[in-house]
Amino acid sequence: MGSQARCLVLALLLLSPALLSKSAAAQTPSAAEIARGKYIFGATGGCGCHTVPKEPVNAGGRKYDGPFGTVYSSNITPDRETGIGSWTDEQIITAIRLGRRSNGERLVPVHPYTVFNGMGAEDLKPLVAFLRTLPAVKRANQPKKITVPMFESVFLPAWLAAFAPRETPPTAVPTSGPARGEYLVRAVGHCGECHTPRTMTMATDNSRFLAGNPKGPEDSEVPNITPDKATGLAWSEEEIADYLGTGNKPDGDVAGGLMGEMIEGTLAGYKDLTKADRLAIARYLKTIPAVKNKIGK
Amino acid sequence: MKLRYVKTEVVLGTLVALALASSATGQSMAKIWTSDVVADRQRLMKLNGASWADAQAKLKAGNVEAVAVNAETMTLIATQIVALFPQDSLTDKSKAKPEIWQKWPEFESAVKNYAMQAEKLRDAARSKDQAATEAVAKEFGRQACGTCHTPFRVPPPQQQPPSPPQQLQPR
Amino acid sequence: MELRCVRTGVILGSLVALAVVGCATGQTTTITGSGDPVADRQRLMKNNGANWAEIQAKVKAGNAEAVAVNAEALSLHAQRIPSLFPAGSLTEKSKAKPDIWQKWPEFQAAAKNLENRAGTLRDQAVAKDAAAVTATVATFGREACGTCHTPFRVPPPQQQPAPPRS
């Protein structure tokens, strides 16, 4: 080797620990960050759409039928071939918030990215860090079956632009007060995805935010949780907070169905929210407009 | 129809129908209880007692509406009683009297009466009317429990001390 | 045998069989109460809820040891649950999911789970172990009731406020 080359090699050898440790430091999240990520994970209900009950967490494969056809939730475990293990943080966050995969493919908004767009960067990064700590599961994604012609090329972009309400991210994640409850309900908890009625175009009708959906996911009748006395939610803040933490209802009934799944979560769920956060959610629910909308008989 | 054919068909049909009937009710007649029917009914009766004791304690404390839970529990339990006294279940451990089976219609009546009285208690409690609830409660021991216990049960030889509503034993 | 004769025979035979079965069950079975399993089970479930609400209230009031009677009610009621879901009882009024009959062993296991957990709660209360009772009650709703309600029941479309209790 020439002397120049030798110098270069020597320099690289000397610098490499510094270089490696710098990139390692950038990539190794702290325990606190991962804990925060797990908390956010629970606040979304444990990303339950990505887990088939009783099967490995986040391995995907859960079926969703819609007017567009059928999609199956993706594998979001760190598996490099079938999951998101080879994606960068930015690519994962882009998928979560903007609905675009690393290969440019657009997500069908069963994954409610227009709502998750309301999440703050300070929550998204830890969430991704947490996702990366989970066991990698090898399970190939099942391809979607779209029955609407030109759905991805024409219809979906037009629909997103014209009809789908989009949450905006906060400059900083609110940690207390009314803004906290609003953040948890509108963005992270994505309550509206089930509890807000849909328009004819199947977009959420945010003029009737959380007023219930008679034809919700898996054919459920989803309750009106606005403060309307006759048709909405008449529980106290304490009762709402308690329900989110335990599933217990004031009449002795216990949450079941999809809401039962959200409260239980997967590795974490709504039940793992702090009392303060559950009260913040409850308080926020008391402030939204009361909408008269009777669900069920 | 020739008589000979009818007989064969009747037999066949009966077999078919019985098979269908037993498979249809198979799930609903799945085992509910343990194989020890005496232990099961004693457990049930203990719950009746505990519910009634709890109801009395509530009334004493002026907690009228809450008596409804106890009363409804007793009504629901009452629907179980008759099935727990099959023929030949008079064992050593049992405190049942042979009269139960000698006077079966009376026994069934007594059980129905118990259920009815418990419903009466429940409805009074739901109405939140303290006087009405106390009036039913005053007679309940004798009317609801006594009308059966008097003819049909061997009284316990030693009286249990008054306990808090904790008459239930760990299993 | 001619087919027509067989058919007549089946009808006649069925009537005979039904009469026999009817008599046999008539004396010993008032198990279902009203005879309508949907009404009976909804009534039983309401009582479960009322007993559970009372358990929570007693614990909140610092009276954890007094829950034995309620826990025992839950445990005994739980024993009856599978029998209240006979095949073909999925009527319009029912909030049961067809999954119950598609996954019958799982459903039975869920009912057994309630029975066992309620029994444990009862034993803890009888033993006057207030700490154990409080700990059990903290997760009982999800673990004893939710584990069945989540897969097997259609949730109510409107939330009910706090009881009248029965």
C-alpha cells in the first residue's frame, strides 16, 4: 500500500470508534424514550388493528372490508423482509402520518393517517423506537383486493383532497389542560374513527364529531359519546375516566367488543393511560358540542 | 296406512325424533352442576341465606333500593331449586325430608312461592318505598323461606352464631 | 316400506317422542325460568352487572369483606351461562354473537373463567382479606367479564348511566 493509502486506513481505524459510537448514539433510544413510545402505543389502543386477536403482536393480517374492496393490516414488526425492520424512522413516520409506504404506495385510509397526522413529532419518534423493540415476526403482508377501478391512481387522492378531514400536528405535544384531552381524543386515541358518523362518501362527518355510528367497523353500532342528554353520554368525568382504565361502566356492565379491545390493548391499551390523561379525555368529551343522534333502538 | 307399516315407521320416527331432540337439547342440558347434587343445593341455599341476611342488613341501614339486587339474585336462584332435588338424592349429608318426593306438587308450589315472594321484595325495593319494602321483608322469612323449610327440611341441630353476611364457606 | 308410510311414521313417532321428552323434562326442569333462554339470560346478566356494581361500591366504601355474597352470586350464575345459550337461540332480541356457537369450547371456557374468578373473589372476602379483594376487584371487570364480552357480545349502542340496582 502507498503511504497515502496507509494514512487513510490508519485515520479511518482511529476515527472508526468515534464514528461508530456517534451513529450508535443516534440510533440507540434511551429507556425513557422507549417507555414514552410504549405509553403512546397504549394511548392508540395498542395498534390493535395490526394484531389479529391471539396472534403475535403487530404481525398484521387483520381483514378490513370496505366499499373499496378488502385490505389486510400490515406487519409492523421489525422483521426486515416482511415487516418494517428495513425502513428508516422517517419512512415509518411518513406511513403513519401521511399514508405513504417506503415504496411510494399509498395506504388505504383504514389506517387513519389523516387523523394520526395530528400527532406530534415528540410522540411519533418514541413510538417508532418502541415498535423496533418488539419481536420480529415473519409474516408476509396479504395483498389488498381493490374492486373500485382506478382507486389508487384517481379516486383515493381525489377523495383525500376533497372529503377527508385532516388533523394538523401541534408544534409541541400538549401535556396538560384542555389541549391535552383534545390531542388524545382527536389524534392519538383516534376516537372519531369509530364514534363519528360517516357521510355518504364514507369520510367522517366532523360536524357531528363523536355522535355515534350506526354502521361501524365489524357491523357494530357505535355509541354517541357527545354530551347530549337524551342520546349521548351522561356519565360523570370520573365515570368516563374509570371506564377507560378498567372497562367498568356505572351500571355494572363491562366493556366488550372493539372498545373492550381498545381498553385492553395489546402490549398496552387505553387502560394504561394515567388517571390525569383519562380525566383529560373525559373533560374534553364534556366540552364538545352535544349532538342529538340516537344509535340503536 | 297398513298397521304393520305404521308400527315400523312409528319406531323409526321415534328414534329419529329422539336423536334429534337429544342432540338439539344436548348443549342446553350440558352439565351445569357438579355430580354431587346435595353439595350443589346446599351451596345454593347458603347463597339464599347470605343474600337474605345482606338484604336485612341493608334495610336496617336504611338502604332500601339496594335490596333489589339481593332479591333478584334470590329469584334467579329459585329457578334452580327444583332441578336440584332429583329422585334418589336423599343421601346422608342431605337435610332434605322424604316428604319432598312424597308431596312433590307441594314442593314445587313452595319453590314457586319463594320465587314470587322474592320478586315482590325486589319490586318493592325498586320502588324505593321503605315502608312497602319493610312490610314485605317482615314476612319474608316465614312466607318465602318458611313455607318450604317447615315441611321439607330437617332443621340444623345447632344454631349458627349470628354472622355478618359471611355465611359462605371457602370451597 | 313406502316413503309415504315412513314420513307418516316419522311424524307420528316424533309426536310420541316429543310427548315422552316433554314429560321427562316437565317435572325436573324449570331451569330456564321463563322458557325463553334469551329473556332468561338477559335477566341473569343484568343481575351479574348489578352484583358487580355492588362489589365495586362496597370496595369503594371500604367494605371489601362484604362482597362475598355478590361474588358467590356471580359464581353460581356463571355455572348456568352455557345452558342459557342453546343452539338456535340467536334471535333478534339477543346481543349474542354467532361466534359463541362457532367457538363453543372457547365460550364455555370464558364462562368457567368467570365462575372461577368470582369464586376466588368470594374466598378472599370470606377470608376477610381486604387487600386481596381490592386487588382482584381492580382488574375483575376486564378479566372476568371483558374476556367474554369482547369476543362474544354485541356492545350496547348507548351507554347507560348508573343503575337502578337489580
